[in-house]
Amino acid sequence: MKEKVELILREAESEIEKVTKEADLLNVKSKLLGKSSKVNELMTDLKSMSIEEKKQYGRVINELKYDLEQMIQSKYNSLNTNEFLDFDHTLPSNQDHGSLHPVTIVSKEVTDILTKMGFIILNGPEMESEYYNFEALNIPKNHPARDMQDTFYLDNGLILRTHTSTNQVRGMEKYGAPIRLCAPGRCFRNENIDHSHDNTFFQLEGMVIDKNVSIGNLIYVMKELLDNVFKKDVKVRLRPGFFPFVEPGFELDCSCLICEGIGCPTCKGSGWIELCPCGMIHPNVLRMSGINPDEYNGFAFGMGLTRLAMMKYKIDDVRVLNSGDLMSLERFNLK
Ligand code: DAH
């Protein structure tokens, strides 16, 4: 054991000595102390020893670990000191600047346009109760619509919100009617991941409640929004769609901007992208949040911000958006 420990220390010394960069030091650290390190092998040897031996060698191994950590820490300190001294704050930067994430950019654009139309911006929690995510949106327990949204259930009895529609309820409860609100945010579903699905994605909820609101108002707001986001005349179409919290409900599609309507994997060859389910708010939803449906009505929409960012920046694989891969961001020319 003693020889083994000395050998490990000597090897560690020479490896640490050679390191010149912080990143390399992290690799050396994991080699010396990580799961497949020699130190870990010694720990495994301990298991088959008697209690007396365990005490004796356990202490030796702990000291070895301590020594290795000290060596790594002092190397780390010396690397950082040098880097700091070499750094001249007065030099002009020739480094690439970072950029905002594509979803952040479209979210800001959409909320800017909507706030000009008099919408307020609401932020709700990502960890939600089933009441806000389902019940208050006219999706009672055991309703089949719950199965459509593969929900992540948490140990604390709450869930990860499957959509931003939760904020319709929060907005109505807090502000009552009339109201215009939008709520961008992250949503979660237990999806199989592929180029067009991720388990974490962004939506933007929009809601207008007033007297005598019409489907014409809904179409106007949606078209105005999309034209402004894409800075051109975007083709839209409405198809009937079912969502328990709207009646009538629609699927709003826009012409696929990746292939200009010809057909590609992102639009599954149809030339259209399902962008924004919407509809006239169901009277039950208004009633449950204390708004009289005989007096007020309204529309709501749930825009796929992730999908919108993909359209706008011609990103053909949703997985890059949560990958943290800077090279991909450069590819989209966002700098
Ligand atoms: N929350 C729905 C979903 O994620 C989308 C949705 C549909 C939102 C219709 C709406 C709406 O506001 O009116 O599946």
C-alpha cells in the first residue's frame, strides 16, 4: 500500500507540473481523483480488508486524497495568478462578443409588438399546481386531454407546467376583466426528442378579454404580430382545433419560412407550420376565474416561441436551441 501511495504521489506531481491551462488541470484532477482513478482503486481494495486494516489504510488513503487536492489547488492558484497578471484591461477587445439566444430575441420582439398593442407581460411559475395547468382551464381530472400533454409530475405534488396557458388563469385572478396579457415562458413535456420536439420549449400565451371581442379581432392581432416578427406579409390559415379552454378553437398555421412553402422536414412536407393554436375563451374558463361570461368574452393564443425562432432563423433542428452550443449560434449569424 505504502509503495502504491508513493507512486501515485510521484506520478501526480509530474502530471500537475506539466499543466499550463486551467482546463487541463480539471482533466488531471478527474484522472487523479475521479471514478477510474488509482485512488478509487485503493478505496475498492479497502472493502475486502479487516476492520483494523480498514482503519489504518483508510487514514492513509484520506491523507493521499488530501495531498492530491492540495497539489491541485496550489497549481490552480498559480495558474490563475499568472492569467490575472497577464490580463490587460485597457486593451481593446478583439474577442467575439456573445449574443442573445434566438428564443430570447423572438420573445422580446413578440412582447414588444404586443405591448404596443396594450398587452401587459406576465411571468408565472414553471412549477405549477394541477389546478392552474388543468382544472381552471376546463380540463378536469380524468379528461383525455390530460393524456395529450405528457406531464412531468414532481414528488412535491406539483407539476412542471406543460403550457403557458396557466398564466391566463393567473392573469384573470389577479387583474380581472377587461385585460390584455401576454406571458412568455418555458414549458416542459415528457416528449421523445427529435429534430422538431424537445422536452423543454418556450411558448408565449396571449389573452384578450373585453366586451364584444370577435374572431376577426383574433385574426387581426395574430397576422399583425407575425407580419411584424417576420418583417413581411406572412400567409396564415385557420383550421378547426380542439382545446378544452376555447370554443371555437383553431390551429393557426403560417407558411413555412424554411422552405417557403415547398415542403421540408420541419414542416413535414406540407409547406405549412402549425404555429399558434388559439380560440375564443370558453365561458367555463372565464367563470372559474371570476369573470362573468355574459358580460365579457375574449380570445387566447399559445404561440410556440421555440418554433417561431426556428422559423425566423431557419434552424432545422430544435435540439441545438437547448444544447448551449456556441458554434450553432454563430451559424445563425446572430452576432
Ligand atoms: N396551451 C395549448 C398547448 O400548449 C395551446 C393553446 C391552445 C393555447 C389554444 C391557447 C389556446 O391560448 O387558445 O397545447
